[in-house]
Amino acid sequence: MDHVVVQPDNRSFSRVARALEDEAGGEEWRTELAAELHAVLEPGVAAVRGALMGMATGGLDDGHEPLRAAVAAGVESQVRVDGRRAGVRIRARKIMLRNFANAPKRLNSRRGWRHPVFGDTETWVTQIGQPGWFDDPLRRLHARLHAAAARALDNRARRIARRG
């Protein structure tokens, strides 16, 4: 005998192929995975928002939307389950609030920004936010968020294996 032929059981092979096809192209699969990954990232989003809202403030109520609340509303998790850049991330959307461009980045940097003193257009001050309000909470939670995301992906793999 000069060769060995190994063939899978046709019924089992067809069942696995059908399960993979159902999962790979299914919108339900993407929706469930995205929802699970958003839930996994929620502690990170909450930590970043909490750090931002816990930032000291000395501002006066000038009738405008509060800066910290507007920036906190722009903190979100993003999930991409297809394409070249598939993955998850937490980001703070760029906002333009009261002619203050890119507020999240400025609040997180040591550079700060200049603005006139409320009620006095002649006097300008340099204001610094709280450097690290975004980076520090995520750095502390990185290992836990990474492990939770890996578990979510493993759950998807087990689901495909069970169906096969």
C-alpha cells in the first residue's frame, strides 16, 4: 500500500460547513458579538467618564453646556467585526463646543488652552485640564478589558463548535 486516504464523515463535514456558513455570513452573529463586546468595554467607558466628571472645576455658570458633560457624552466604545481594521476601542469623539476645538484632547494634555476670563474680554488665561483623565483609567483597566474581550471571542468560537 503506497498511500493512505483519510476522508471525513460526509454528514459531519456537511454539518460543520453549514454551521460555519451560517455563522460567517450571519448578521445575527455580528450583532450579538458587537453587543457582547460593547458590554465588555462598558467598565472602561464608565471609568473614563468618571475620571472626567471628577475633574476639579472652578468655572462659573455662564449658561452654556458644561464642557465636562459634553466631552463625557462623546466617550464611547466602538466595535468593528469585519474588514482590515476589525477590533474594539474606546474613544472620545472630537467636539466643537463654544469655539473650543478638540476639547477631549486638550483636556487630556499638559499644553492646555487659552481663553478670555468670563465677563472680561481683555484678560486671557491659560487653562490646563487634567492630563491623563482618559489614558490613566484605561491603562489600569487594560489587562481586565483585554481578557474580557478574549473571553467574548472564545464564546463565539465555542458557539460555532457546538453548532458543528
